[in-house]
Amino acid sequence: MTQSTIHVTSEDVDVHAPASTYYTTGSNAGKSIRRLKTLTDSKRLNEQPARKRRASHDDKSKAQRFLIDVKETQRILVEQEDTDGDFQITVNDLGPKTFSVGTADSGGYRRIEIRGTYMLSNLLQELALADDYGRKHIVLDEARLNENPVDRLSRMIRHNFWDGLTRRIDAEGLEIISADPKNRSANHTPRIYVPHGEDQVFKYYTKVAATRTHLKLEVEMLPEKITPLYVKSINDRPGILALAMEKVTINGQETLQGVPFVVPGGRFNEMYGWDSYFEALGLLVDDRVDLAKGMVDNFVYEIKHYGKILNANRSYYLSRSQPPFLTDMALKVYERLPPTKESKVWLERAFQAAIKEYHTVWMAEPRLDPKTMLSRFHPEGLGIPPETEASHFDHILEPYAKKAGLSLEAYMSAYNDGSLKEPKLDEYFLHDRAVRESGHDTTYRYEKRCANLATIDLNSLLYKYETDIADTVEQIFNGKLTDEDRRPQVASEWRKRAAERKERIDRYLWNKEAGLYFDYDTVTKKQSTYETVTAYWAMWAKCASQEQADTMTLRLHKFEALGGLVSGTEESRGITSLDRPNRQWDFPFGWAPHQIMTWRAFQNYDKVEVARRLAYRWLYTITKSFVDFNGVVPEKYDVVSMTHKVQVEYGNVGTDFKYVPREGFGWMNASYQLGLDLVNTQMRRALGTCTHPDLFFEQALKRQQLFDTIQRRKSLEASARTITQNGQITAAITRIEAESSGPGNPVFDFTSHPFNHQ
């Protein structure tokens, strides 16, 4: 075999630099590798004249660099290792989990074996990233393949995922955001709706439609008054809703540009209500202050022009809001802005919008219950929610269609156009829309009653609005904040509102015997019995007394699973069957917003160690999936069995990608960065070696005489495994072991071992 002639620059580049730097500078600048004799024959690529295994017992003093033909290596690697054909290398693939690559210092002649799921999947990812930057051949540092997974994921979130999720609604951004995977109408023409009176914005988009004819963009202006009837009337021609724009100068010409924002990912290709709050928290950890600020600006725009923070900015969401977080979101951003007059004016606008939202959305009927004076998720709307999968409501509608002697399609059409009336369906869809407004779609907690419930989560958020506004009026504006109609805001009045809400929360939602908060049904006038982890939102809002917080801490075992917090208890969810299937916001599923809110809840009451323990469990679940499944960062997890492979009504967003993840999932990304900001150094090191939570906390559990919780979790794991995967989970699991290499600098051995979940 003839050795290639190589010239590789000696310029130093950070081996853990973002792909945009690593694959465009130094040895990978494109001109640094010259006269490379490309080996395209797979047989020759796999010749092993000096083959050597790279393993944990090798001398690590010399950092290896590999000379790689990008396309050909990718082809052979996938052919050999991706045995299930999903363009990923995971623990479920049955390949040999060993792959030979040539070293750079030998011109590719001497070969070393890369072994194990994690390193091979990282190789696959790096090849895809190099291809993005047009590299045909690269010099790849081994350190990018065996990188500490915590550092690698955090870096990918910071430098790749946020950018992959960022959108703007303007001439450039419409190319991406016009696509709506949820649109199941016959009309897929790209369309943008502009608020009434926004003439300059309307003119801008009309010009875009005329100059970018390939978009086939339609531009429509909304009426001054947006009614449920109007919203229903445009469901057959859905479109994106315009958001905030700013004036910029490009090539000497003044024009408009969309204010950027982050989308959740996958099929959710628009700006969502409560997702955006958690995404903003993650952005702030990663110093993306301007992007987080832009998301607040877009919320202010929505309240001004659409009357509320929208479920999301698509036309079919015009009547629906989502859990309100604007005051805390604005304050978190303000804390990171320079202390200037402009920053204070910006905060004033945000709080004026929040005050308007508070009064006109949450403290107005139908969302306000006039008896308890507590608030509910109770959106207006007519017909069948159009953004769901085509067959989502078939089981509900079929009995009515059969009774009317109509086909399902004919019945749906008649019901939607109003020619056929059915009060029972009206009530069903009222509650269904309310569930979607709550963000918790779907759960047996809300089944067929959501619009009737004064929930602990919503009223905790509004208590936080009231105390935030009081504190901000007093501490930042020195008592001189006005609303948008120039009415003075008085801190004492807002504190009175907060005190009254706390009294109502304690009267209607607190259950002293159970030691938890529960939702209250304003129609049956009874407290719900569903145990929800959102009870801890009262602690996040500092609405709970110290005694209540201490009592709730003793109830944490109801929700604390092996891999994080479950949404609700198994007992509350009840039995599942073919006729009563899983709901994704019930046991055994865990979600990023619940984790983040509960961490802060315990921090607020000086229970930091509890918060860190919960954070470790969640971060472990994310890290383990990242290591075992080609870098996946999904929408949600089964936190009892600790898997992202769930069988539930909407599947799992963020898992469908080729070669390398490019987005993660918005609030999951945020939870990882926030969690790392919370845990201590010892925990971060343990996460880097995927140390099992029960092993990490074993001694602490024994000291606290809580070791029986481990046994309880094993029982719950068996239950959840049966539910989510029918007990059929057999896979090779990557084990990561730390060797003695000095404090804070573990050596990683990424090797695959068969592991049967029993």
C-alpha cells in the first residue's frame, strides 16, 4: 500500500471548538491538506497494515489525530454500523462497534480502531459537520471523539442548537418558517397574516411576495376585531402571524427585519408561549441576551396586536393563550442589560404589556371564575382544533356521526360549518382547547373538565405577576410606573391583589391533610384529587408558607423518579388500556418545564441540596440518552424507565435526524444548561461518567433512612416499562468509567456492554 503525501499545518486550533471554527481553520482550512491520494475503495480503506486498538489502557500522553476522507468514511461507517437504517449509530445497532481510521502523522498508513457506541456516533456526527463546511478530507482530533459527554452536549447546545432553532419572520426567514407540518388542510399555500393597522408591515410583506415569487406567498391583513367565528373561518387557509420587526439599513437601504426568536423544534416551527420562557432562561445562561430580549419584544407585540401571548403565532391559535411568564421573563432579561435609560424604558414597555394581559385575559371572564375569583384556562373557539393529526378526534366523533347517519368526514364538515349543532361536542372541544391553552396537552388531570378548573399552576403564575409588578413598581420605578393608558400603578394595590389570591389559593387549592395543592373544579365545587407536580409552582412563586413548603418536601417522593420528576403520580393517572391509553403529561413521563420550576421552587426555600439532587437525576437521563443514542435531545422522557423511546399519542419530537442532531429541543436544551449551572463540581464529574443516580446518592439515602425509595423506584420502573415498551427492552448500553487522572480530569473508556433491562 502506498503512503499518501501529506502536508498538515501545525496551527493550533482548540480541539473542542465549535464546528464553524474547527472545520474552517488550521489543518481543516481546506487548503492545508494537499496532494492527498484519496482512497475510495472500501477494501483498501479497511486494510490494516499497522492496526491498533485505541482503548482505556493505552498511553494517553500522545493525542492522536486522524486523517479522514469524509464522504467515503461516512459511507463505510454507516454501512457497517447502522444496522437499523436510521442514519444513526446507537446502542440498538448490532454492528461490531469498532472502526479503523488512519493516523495523520503516518499519512493514513498506520491505523487505529475506534471502539464503542459513543465514539463511533461522535465520529459519524463529526463527519456530517465537516461535510456541512465543504470539507472533503479532515484531520480529526481524537479528543473530539472521546470528549466528556457533558462538555460536548453543553457545547452543542450553546454553539449549534440555539442557532438551529432561531427564526425570523422577514424576507429571509419566511423561507424556513412558512412550512407548517401541522397544516392538514387542503390549502398549503404559504400565508402571512398581518395585524390590523400595521400598514408598513403589510407593505413590506406585499413587496416580499412580489419580489420572491417562488415563495408563492399570500399576505392578508386581519380585521380590527378578531372573533372566534373569524378564526374558524380561516382554518381552511392557515398561516403564520406577523411578529415584531425593527428598522435596519442593508446596502445603504433602510428596510425592516424580523425580531428573532427560538422555536421548540421539530414540527413546532413557530414561537410558542410558555416554551419561550424556558428557552429564554437557557439563552441567558449561554449569554444570548439579545435573543432572549427579542423574544420578550415579540410577546409585547402579540399582546398589543393579538390581545394575548399566543399559544403560538399561527392563525389557528388566535383565540388561545398559554401559561403566563412575561414578568419573570422580562426581569431576568433586564438583569442582564446595561443599566441605561433605554433598558428601563424597555422594561416599562414589557410590564405595561403584562399588566394589560393580566387584566384583559386572566382577570376577565370567561377565564376568571366570578365566585372563587381564581383564574382558569378557558379559551374561546369554535369547531374542531385544526392543528391536530387528522385522526386525533375520530374516536370522539364516530358515535355522533353514526347517530346522524353521516360519514365521519361529512359529520366533521357539518359540525365545523355550524350547520349541525351538538352541545355535548361543544363542551368537549371547549375543554380540549383549554387543555392546549394550559400547555399540558394531554393528561387525565384535565380530561373533559379543564375549562372548569382553577389550577394551582396558573394561579401561582398570576400570584408571581402580582408580586413582580409590586416589586418592580417600588424597587425599579420608584413608584412611578404607569400602564399603557397612563394610569399610575401602585405597589400596595398589587400586593393586596397578591395577598387576596394567596388567601383564595389556600382556601380552595391547599389540602392540609394531603400536604399538597390541588386544582379546584369551579362547576362541581370540589377539589380535584389528581396529584400534580405543578403543586410545587406555588413554591416557585413564593406563594407557599415555610410550613407548607416543608410539608410538600415530605411529599416529594410521590414525584421523584429515578430519572427526574414525573408529571403526576401513577395512582392519579389510573389504569391504562386500549380504551384508556397513555397521556403524555401523565406518569411515567417527565418534562423540562416541570424540572426547572421545581428546582427553583426548592432553591427559594433554602433547600438547594434537594434541587441539586433533582437536577442530577434529570441531567443523568439526558446525558445517558445523548451518549447511547447518537446525541439525541428529545422533547420528553419516560423518567421511570429512563428512555426517550415512548409510546404515546404524539410520539417524541427531536428524535428524527440524520447523522447529527442540529436542534435538540428548545426547553430540553435550556434545562440542561440551567441544570449544569445548578449542580456542584462533584455532580458534574459524575455526570460525565454517567454515574447512576442511585449509586451516586446511595450513601446519602442511607444516611437519611430513605433507602426504601430505591426499591420503590424499581417497582415503578417495571410498571412503566410494561406501559411504554411492553417490557421488550434489550440493548447494548454504553458504560463510561473514570480512571485516575487527577482531580477533575477523568479519562473516559467508552465501551459497549450487553445489558438486559430486567
